[in-house]
Amino acid sequence: MKITFYGHASLGIKVDDVNILVDPFISGNPKASHIDIHTIKADYILLTHAHQDHILDVKAIAKRTNAVIVSNYEIVSHFEKLGLEGHPMNLGGSWDFEFGNVKYVNAIHTSSFPDGSYGGQPGGFVIEGEHKNIYIAGDTALTMDMKLIPLQIKLDLAILPIGDNFTMGIDDAILASDFVQCDKVLGYHFDTFGYIEIDHEEAKRKFFDKNKDLMLLEIGDSIEL
Ligand code: NI
Ligand code: MN
């Protein structure tokens, strides 16, 4: 499994030959100006919620790639009305896709489209693929529901928001990694806007002091699991 950070909460995940894109917000992110959305591959686009900083590039990329949009019922319906293909889910549900199993799990946040219309309940994803299991928390507060995840699955990586203000910050993300029983964390949802700028060294040190590993990727960089 290869995971590429496209900035903010945007991720590319390659499982075998399948390309999964998560929460594409790239063309509107000045820090990601070196990433060209017209060349990004996508067979599936997973969306945690409807906020603009998670869906901005969905239409352009899904139109070009014919990717299947996977999200809650309301978000998938929204994009199906635009002629795009989707697979609707809702919280607590899971489905076996060609690349592995996806469960849409609880997140504590809000979810509205840029015009203010209802974007369903926000969520995160647990993906089981190619003998590697990952948790993508989405935008969320620290929540006790995270403790449910390790009852069913052993995670290899937890992708957690760490920017604070709109989501968990560093200290809560450390607790979240305890809750999901995964000490290997990829941080996301930081630095994009003034409200969520973080001190990278301090963040890494705080994780290190708890015997945890916080990875912060440069935009465009990848890790292999
Ligand atoms: Ni949000
Ligand atoms: Mn967000």
C-alpha cells in the first residue's frame, strides 16, 4: 500500500493496481500548486464530508477518470445528480470493494456543502487492503467511538487531523492514537490556513515522548506500508 500526501486532507492511496483518492482539495491550496489535478489517477474517490476543503476537486477529477465516489448517502446523491458515479454508504456500514473492505466510521464534526446545503453526517474510513489496515479519521474531535475500531481490526497506520481549531490538535491526536491502538500516525489537516498552523518539531517531539511516531509528509511525498 502506497500513500501519497497531496496537502491538507488530500491523500492518494494505491492498493495493488487500484488508485484511491481521498478528500481532494488541491487546486485551491496554494501550498499544493506543484500538484496537477489533471494527472492524478483515481478509480475511487473517498469523501469524509462535504466541506469545501475536502471536495473542491471532486467534479473535475471524477469527470476525467470516471472514478466511483464513496461517501455518505447525501454526498453521493449530490454528485450523482451531476452525472457522476457513486457508492453510497452510511455510518457503521462496510463494503467489500475490489481493493479491500471499507468501513465508514463515526466522526464528530459538521458536514455542509459550500452553498450551505446538507452534506449528511461526517465520517472517517477504515480501509483493509493488501494485508495493511489504515484508519483515516477525517475531520473530527477526539471521540470515544475511536475505541471501537481496535475491537475489530489491528491498524498499521492511523491518519489523524492535528491542526487544531477545526479538528483535534496534537494532544488529542496522541490520545486518539491510544484509542485506536496504533502508534504509527500520519498527521494531516495542518498548515493550510492560518488557523491550523502547527510547530512540526514540537508535534513530533510530543508523539516521540509517548513512544509514538508522527509522520509529516511534504506535499507530493509518499510512504509505503
Ligand atoms: Ni470540515
Ligand atoms: Mn476540513
